[in-house]
Amino acid sequence: MPVDKEAQGADEGFLRLDKWLFFARFYKSRALATRACEAGDIRIGGAVVRKANHRLRIGDVLTFSQGPYVRVIKVHALPARRGPASEAQESYEDLNPISEQKPLPRNTRGDGPAREPGSGRPTKRERRKLDRFRGEW
């Protein structure tokens, strides 16, 4: 009878990083978790991880961004399946809860950080305001 090596990992004290992120409900699919790992968006103990098959162990601390927030998670358990949210929340401790965080600033288009008002090239809106102030419009 063939043995599933991935399922065997939880018994040995480790689980693939992408599976754990999916089981703990941080990503909607395992493919999204894999892409985040391969993009280098996840750190374990401060070190960037680029492999989805990284062995995650109990006690590891993960750092990654989720939307405009930075999540710092300590692993408490290695679940065997993707269960309900209440079960998933028991497998980790949130060291930096979202309720205590201020979202990262974004520009109006949502594709990067916001710039300080008055710095850099003026936007179209700012140019119109300047024209009105000068009486040129």
C-alpha cells in the first residue's frame, strides 16, 4: 500500500509551508499560498522563504503581508486538514493582531505606497488647484 509522504509529515513534526497556510485559512487556495511562498513574500524567523515545500514546525514565527496589514504568526499546531475557521485559529497565535495595527498607506490607485502631499510632481488635481489659485483658469 503506497504511503502519502505529505500526510506523513504532520506525524513527524513538520508540514509543508503552503499546506499550513492553506489549512490555517490565510489563503483561499493552496495555489495562492504556493505563489506567495515562491514570490518570497513569507519569512520564517526573519529569513525569506522561497520554497513552498519548506518544512514548517511548531514554534516557527511567520511574517507576511495580508492586504494592507503585516501579519506575525506563531505556529502552535500542524492541522491535518482544512477545517472550520475556529479550528484553524487554534493552530496559531497572532503576535501582531490586525485590531492593533494601522493599515499601510496606499495611493488612490492602490498600486503602491502613498506619497507625501507636496512632494514630487503635482497630480492633475493639484495642478488645477494651482491654476485656480493663480487665476489662470
